[in-house]
Amino acid sequence: MAIKDVLAKLLETDGALCCCVVDANSGMLLDSAGTGVDMELAAAGNTEVVRAKMKTMKSLGLNDRIEDILITLGKHYHIIRPIQTKSGLFIYLVLDRAKSNLAMARRSCQEAEPGLS
């Protein structure tokens, strides 16, 4: 499945505002969909979040993987989900907190992941 198709499917999630796929090795935005957030800036900033978490896990000797990172804001949920089959890539999804179901949004990200394999 093409990245655009995966992103279009993610935008069908209740409360979804925008989403993208990012290369965490470079911080480069591969593709995005939706509106409400500057996705180029978000890609670069969230790359730093993923790198920091990976560094912390390594320092702690945690032999594990990140399933997702959730950032809860007053009006939004931000979900960062590394793509397990494509090392260095992650999905970033922004949701309107008042219109979304967090559990369903996490599941949408999980279900989108194989489409990017």
C-alpha cells in the first residue's frame, strides 16, 4: 500500500486532524495528510523525541522496543508509532482530544503499520 493510502486511512480515525510518516534517521517528512499542524516542523521535533527515548532506553539497559509514544495536550493527543518492519520510520498522528477515542486511535496506528511494510 502507498504511503498516501495509509495516511488517508489514518485520517478516517475519529478526531484525526493530520498525520505523517517520518524518517527518524534524518528527520525528513516522507509524506503527510490533513491540516492543523506544521508537519515539517513536527517531523523534525518528533524525531528528537524518538531519538531521546531510544537513547534513554539504551542508557537504562532496556532491551525492548517502543510500541508508541503518547503526548497528551489540553486539546490534542499526539501519537508517535515507530514502524517495526522499517527501522527508522515512524507514524505521527494528531487528534482532536474532544472528538477522539485514544484506544481506537492507537489501534488505527497499529493497523496502518503493515501497509507501510
